[in-house]
Amino acid sequence: MGEINPEHAVTKAMHDQWQVIVALLLSRESNLGTVITMREIESLETLFPTGNAVVLVHEKKDGLHLKLISKDLAEQIAKDEATQPRGHS
């Protein structure tokens, strides 16, 4: 997994706040924890071969929107957003 736009303000904030993001996701589990198995990792590699998975992060009025998408789609979204006037999403 990589980053499409590492200099974007939201990407930089995610670097600083990744533990908060994981803690929030884990707090949604009833036991406040989870186990990631090798089978799940392999399944991710099947869905997105050759490290082609990207976590899309959009900051919107109602909060951070996280979505797992392909690198190709992420690059297209970044390209489209780069051509939009600021303040639109």
C-alpha cells in the first residue's frame, strides 16, 4: 500500500493520527480489539494484487470518510480533484 498524494494535508494528518484512527475503529468492536490473520492479509492481496490497495481518506463536513479502493481509481480521483476549484469535493 502506498500514498497517492503524500503532501496533501489530510494525508499528513493521518500520519500523525494513525493510532487515533485505529483506536476509533477498534472501539467499534465489542471487546475493543481484533486479530488480523495471515488469511485476511492474503485475501487483501487477492482483491488488490501487487500492493494495488489504497486507503482513500476524504475529509467531509460529517467526518473522515475511509474507503479501500484500487490504486488506479485513487489516482483518477486525485487527478479529478486536482482540476476542481478549491472548496469542492
